[in-house]
Amino acid sequence: MSKRAALITKSDASRLFQAAKAAGYDRARLVSHPDGRIELLAETLREGESSDAGGNEWDEVLTR
């Protein structure tokens, strides 16, 4: 299987994430579809909600 050229470069992805952060979003996710579409899904967390809310049962084990 030959290596395909990237649909989006690493520097372009970095710029998109920085723009989302500068716009005030807390999280951003990049989705690159096989047909060439590129989506940046950004969201803001609600007051009192954090990215580790709930967490994973293994988080405590792995941080020891």
C-alpha cells in the first residue's frame, strides 16, 4: 500500500487548533473525511464542568 499525501498538513492543523483556542473554545477535534472534507468541531465546557469530569477508572492507577 503506497503512502498517500496528507489531506491536511500538520502546520495547517496546528493553525486550526490555535484559532479555536483563540476564539475561546475549550476543546477542538479535527475530522478528515476520505472524500477530502475537513471539519473542525469545537466546543466550550459548561461552568463547573472539566475535561476530566467523571474520568476513567484507570486514571488513579496510572498516576501512582
